[in-house]
Amino acid sequence: MTKFAALLESTEPVLVDFSAEWCGPCKQLKPILEQVKSKVGAQAKIIKIDVDKNRSLADKFQIRSVPTLILFKGGKVVWRQSGVVPASTLESIIRSNQ
């Protein structure tokens, strides 16, 4: 099992930000994710995956646009959305999946 796959199997929520360096909305999402991380702390992991550097992961999760956020818990997708999402929305989705 890869390190990434093992991380997704976690019992705590794992929010994955599939993004790209060239993507404007992805840059807008960065401070939002930092704000969410400061609010939820150790209750969830937030990681960023560059789709250009990780094509196989982007294909596996059928990423068609960036940014795409996927929340995993216990290896399962519990929420998914493309585009910029407000910090309050992300925080409440993470908390409801703890």
C-alpha cells in the first residue's frame, strides 16, 4: 500500500486538494485551506496533490477540473466538489464527518 493510500484509510477525515500550479482558483483556495486547518487542527488532515505531477492519482479519482476537493474517511469518498469552497463550508463538512 502506498503512503497516500494508507493516509486515505485513516479514521480521521482527510481533505485532498487536487490542484495545479497554473490554476488561479487553486491559488485562491490556499489561504482558505490554511484557515480551515487552523480551525480543525488535528481533527483532520489536509493535503495538496499537484495533478500535473501526479497524473495517475488524478486519473484514478477522475479529476476533470482543478481545484477539486475530496474528503475521505476510512478510505471512502464522503464528499467531493470542484471549485473554490468557503472556509466555513469546508469546516462544517469536516466536522460532520468526524
